[in-house]
Amino acid sequence: MKKSNVPAKSKGVLIFAFNTDVINYVTIAEHTARLAQHTLNLPVTLVTETGTQTTYNFDQIIYVDNILENYKPTKNAVYQWRNGDRYKAYELSPYDETLLIDSDYLILDTSLLKLFSQTFDYRIMTYNQKPGQAWDERMGIYSLQYQWATVILFRKTVRSQMLFELAGRVQRNYSYYFNLYHLSRGTFRNDFAFTIANNILNGYDQGMNQGIPWPMLTLSEPVDSLSLKDRLIVIKETDKAYVVPRQNLHIMNKEYLLSDNFSTFVEQICAE
Amino acid sequence: MRRIKPHQAQQGFVTIAQNGQVNYLELAYVQAMSIKLTMPGSQYAVIVDADTMLQVTNKHRQVFDYVILLENDLAKDSTWKLNNEWQIFYLTPFKETIKLESDIVFTRSIAHWWHTFRLRNIVLSQGCRDYLQQTSSVRSYRRVFDDNDLPDIYNGLMYFRYSQESMNFFKFAEQIYVNWTYIRDHILKNCRDSEPTTDVVYAVAAKLLGVEHCTLPSADFINFVHMKADINGFSKTTPWHELVVYELDLPMIRINNVNQYHPLHYYEKSWITGDIIKEYEDELGRRI
């Protein structure tokens, strides 16, 4: 067979992580990067704040400044949340094909890699679920169902560029879009920005969501431990336990992701 | 009752507009403009009572191809003028008619629906959609239908062609209107409507005719977006157009940042204002 002269497209994982007063997101991102690189065999690039120290051997570290600061209300407290500028992922990514993930998204299977064999400009995580129940929330009582910027696959195409530029426009004019889309929270969310950008880019057509076809499994409650058993994941929460097929996990509880338990879990996976 | 005049054309859209508390003539005017914008060349007829006929102006006649007088007004004493619906079979100027409620507008052509409609002599639209374009599963407005195992039809948009079967359907409808009190009290369960509503009347008529003869369940696209509050998860106390943003990009209409591809039954008559009428007039003027 004749060899193609077209150079192979570069492919990699991009993670944004900015430490806050109380959460070391970069440490979490290092664990996530290890899992992603081990599972997908792809290079991982970190986008973080200038001067941040890292220990993991990232493919590249891209330093940025002036990150938008937010405050995220939770059940018990209000936390600093530095979630802005995700829209810059398009211009910052060193790869032709990028898997953009949140630092709290654990890559434990190769499903997303397989998606890259399909033709698309970008794909956004659209369906979410907790163990045993759907999670289809709207951006506000009278707003649209939102998608999750937790996972975005994109290629360097005009349409992808427009998506990220539109998400940037939403961030810069958040109060306008807050009213236009009847958002329930004043705190900027990437999920909302990319949902709105995607809605506009698709010509306000709800039938074209550019979604990843399967749901994301999110653990929103505090996690005590994760462990692997054959092709299953055993998830233990404070008063519940679940056994689910091995799959990628979105873990909202940052305390667990910074715990020794989680480090042990990552070691276990990477030793496979 | 018999047809007085021969048919004037092969096919077209018809509505009944009887002004009362609501200016249905203006709603029909907007509807006609939406049809002319999305389906140029389509014919449109409006059936009006004598009082409403006096309010028809040259502006209206420019978009109405036919203005037909309803001579036998059976709803003179009614505020909710539904009792004349069945007469449409005898008054339509078309051999094939799409009958509409006045508060429906079109955002794109449904011309291809005619081909599907022709699979039957009469087709009632089934089910409805929310503004997200999803088929609604809300049943809060349809208890009488569920309690009586009536087909989930909507008279807001229906098709009939001049045929014995269609005539039988409208004769059934006429008899249901005439004998409403008896039918409500002795045949229907849990129905307390003092006046017959067209959806229930047509559902009962469909049942009498045979639901399979007047619906097309496999053509699940033949329905419209219904902007009643519960269907869309909106508050009942505030009209939807005051609750969420809407944009006119005529003939497209966006509600809450979602394009409305299906015919839009806006339901809240107050949505039609002078500004919206002018938008339609300007857009139609640009295209003609």
C-alpha cells in the first residue's frame, strides 16, 4: 500500500487548572493528566497561571494571566472559582485535534478516542447522569437545558473557532446573555457559555446539539473511595455504594481528588 | 345545509374570524401574511360574520384571496364563537382545504404536507409540541380526552377534501354541537364544558367516523407548537411573551432562543400587536 504524504494530525489532551485559596486544582490536574495519558496514550498540555509549580511531566505547560475570578456557592460555603477564559482553548491548544477536559474529569476508558474517528468540528458533552438517575438541568427555570464544557472535543476548523469565539463573547458580555437566556445564576459558568455559543452557532436549532452521544457519569456527592474490580468501578460515598461499568467519571468533590485515597486509585490504574 | 357556491380553486388555507372581545380578523391577517411569506402562491380564505365583514379593509383584501360571509351565524350569542366550525365544509372555496385556527402562524413552508394529507379525505393533526419542538407529553389540558379514550387530535390544523367522508365528519360535528348538552351529560365522562369546544367535538366526530379514517399516526410531523403554559413549563399567570424573549426574523420566529420550525399556535392573542403586524407587512412588502 502506498504511504500517504499527508502528515498525521497531532492529537492531545488539554486541561485548564488554576489554583484557588482553598483548592489545588493543579495537583488534581496532574492526577487527571496521568490517567488520560495512561488510558489514551496521548500527550497532555496544561494551561495554568504564570509561576505555578508542577511535578508532572506535561507535554507542554502554557502560562496565562488575568484569569476571571468567580465565587461559587455550595451547600456549606462560598468558594473562589477561577473558571474563566476557557474559550482561549482553541488558540492555546498545540494540537490539531484536542480533547479539552476539566481537571475533575477522570479518563478511565478509550471511548473519547474512538469518537475522533468520526467527522465533526466539535463535540460537547450533552447528556449527564448521576448513578441511577438522569441529570438534565436547565440554565434557569425558563431557560434551555445546558451542555457540559467538562468535555469538549474539537478540531482546528473555522466552525470550532467560531464556537470558542462565541463562548468568549458570552463571557465578556455575561450580564447580557444572563438576561437573554434567563440564566438562574449570576456566576459565570463555562457550561452556560458553551451551551449558548453552541445554540447560536447551530442557528438556534435545538435539534442540532453537536453532542457526544453517550451520557457522562457525574458523582456530585462526597466520595470516600474508588476502586477497580475487573471491568467494574466500585464507588463508595458516605452512605451509599455503586458498582458501575468502567467508564470516565466526573467527580465534583474536590476533597476526594486531593486525598491519598485518590492518589492510590491513580497508582492502581497506571500500574495496569 | 348545502354548498351554495361552486369551489373556486383546488386548494388553500381557511380560517373563521368572528370578532368579539378578540380581533380575530387581525389574527387572520397576520396568519395570511405568514402563509404568503412562507408559501408564496398559496391561497387564503377567511370566513367572517356580518359585523366582522364591515371591518375588512383594503389592507386585508390585499392578502385575503377570499373573504366569505358567514350567513348562518350560529354563534351570535356566544362570546367564544365556536359553533360555526362545522360550516366550514360548506363555505370553503377550495376543493382541498387546510383549516386553521386564526392564532397560528407559519415560519416555513408546509407545502409538502399536502401530499401526505392526500392519503385521507380528512386528516386531523394529532398531539402537539412545546417550543423546544419536542412532542408534548403534558396531559393537563386533555383529561376529557383521556377519560373518554378520545383521539388526541387538535382542530387548530386540519385537512379535508370535498368528499362524502368529509361531509359525514362535519355532519357528525354539527350534530354534536346541536346535541351538546345530551352528549356531555350522557355520553362523555367527566366533561363539564358548558359550551362545546371544537377539539372535543372533532374528537367525538372522529370516533364516530372511525379514528383510522381521519388521522395519520405515522405522519407524526403533522402538528404544531402549542404555547399554552403547561405544555411549555411556563407560569400560567404571565403570558409567555412577557416571560421569555422572542425575536422576529420573519418568517422565522425565535422563542427563548429556539427557532420555531413547526407551525406556531401562539395562543396568547395579546402577542399580536401593531408592531408585529407592521413587521409582517414590511417583510411581505419587501418580498412582493
